[in-house]
Amino acid sequence: MGKAFKTIFGTALIGLTVAGCSDFKARPFANNESFVEGGQTGEPLENFTAEQIYQRGEYELANKKPEKAATYFGEIERLYPYSEWAKRALIMQAFAFHQDKDYENSRASAQRYIDFYPADEDAAYAQYLLALSYYDQIDDVGRDQGLTFQALQALRTVIERYPDSEYAESAILQFDLAFDHLAGKEMEVGRYYLKQGHYTSAINRFRVVVEDFQTTTHTAEALHRLVESYLSLGLTDEAQTAGAILGYNYQGSEWYADTYKLLTDAGLKPEAKGDSWLAKIYRQMIKGEWL
């Protein structure tokens, strides 16, 4: 973790004294104006050092005012460009925007940091923040999945570009969760089609889960739903093969118990039959290439 981000949690922030920030009477305005709060005129922000402004940003963060903090960190970049304080303030601004749930500006600040300081120790954290700006907006499976795809791409960048960073492990976990989220969306649509009796459309959705999202938590259910869909269409070979794959990988699951009952009630059993796409997967599975 770089020194800029560490200051958020360090004892220096906790020990910030009122005196250290007492010169700041108000919020800054743009265009070199003086600033006013509570009816009193304060000094122009330009009269303060980069360190003082930075400390004020930290102070606002500690007091749960991330929007104000982001403003102060941004002023350092404006007043003291290309300085060490400007570099530190930029990553802190990205963090402050993220805390304020202003994900677009957080992403913009993080990207600027990556562009300006690609070799810096905080570049990995900037990339991680950028990924989080997408990931933290993934709230329910019913939403448009564009953000999920963008989160996956950005998290993959963290994993591949900064594999030894302290953020890689969290990025891997979040990548898996986002991947599972996409599979969940396919399942939601597939269940809808199945309920409406649109079996072919349902099969197409469940197939995507089986072929493209095998490592997610939804694969067992997808195979069971394929059995339901194929039985409804009278395609018994495909239903039996889906049941065989389910039994091979998830024999102890509730989904296999339900599938087994469905098949046996129809006078069938789980076994690979025919030459469908499922049969090809079954053959790959027996050879050790499945999952």
C-alpha cells in the first residue's frame, strides 16, 4: 500500500489537531477567489501550502465529508501541479470520490493517476479503485450487465498487471463474484423463459451458463433446468445426458436429487446418449477436461 493511501488509516490522521486546520475557515472556490463561510471572509486558498491543504482534505475525510475532501485534494493539483503533494492528492481524491459514491469522478481521478504515474507504488491501488468504481455499482441481478462486464475487465487488469500487489487477492475474489453475477443474470432470464413455456429460449440461456460459466455456483441448477426443458420438448437423449453430467459433478446436490426423480418418473436414467453438444461435454468431462 502506497504512502498516500496509508495516511487515511495511520495515526497521523487520527492525531490531526484542530490547530492544524484552524486556518481553514471555509470551502475553496475556483478562480483564485477568497472563500467565505458563516459570513466571515477567509484567506485565499493560494495562501496555504500544499501540505496544509492536503491535511485539510484528510481532516474532511476523517469527519466523513468525502465530497469536501475531494475538493481540497483537487485544489492541490491545480495550485501545485507536478509536485509530490499533487501526486499524493490525486490518489486521495480518487479515494474520496469513491467514498462519496461519485464513481464517475473516482474513476476519472484514478485513471489520471495511472496515466501520469504508471510506475508509482500507488498505481496498483489506482487501478483497483477504478475497478471498484464499476464493481460497487453491481447491486442486483436484474440490472443491465454492462457495468459487470466493465468491472470484470478492470479487475482482470489488476490481477494481470499487479499480481504481487496486496490488491490482487481481493480482485480475484471480486472477479469471481462478478462472474457469478453474470451467470445469475442468464439463469434469471432462462427461468423466465422456462416458466413461460419458451423451452428453446430457456435452453439457450442455460447452455450459456454450462459452457461459459462452469465455475460459478449456478452450473448445477442450469443442468437441472436443461433436464426440465429437454423433457418438456420430448428430447430424452439430451435430458439424460444433462442428468449424467449433473450426477458426475454434483451428485450430492439437491439439484441432482430433483433431476434423478424427474428422469426416473419418466422411465429414464442419467446417462450420456446421442451426439448433442451435451454429449460432447460429457466426453470431455470423462477425459478430465471438464471444469
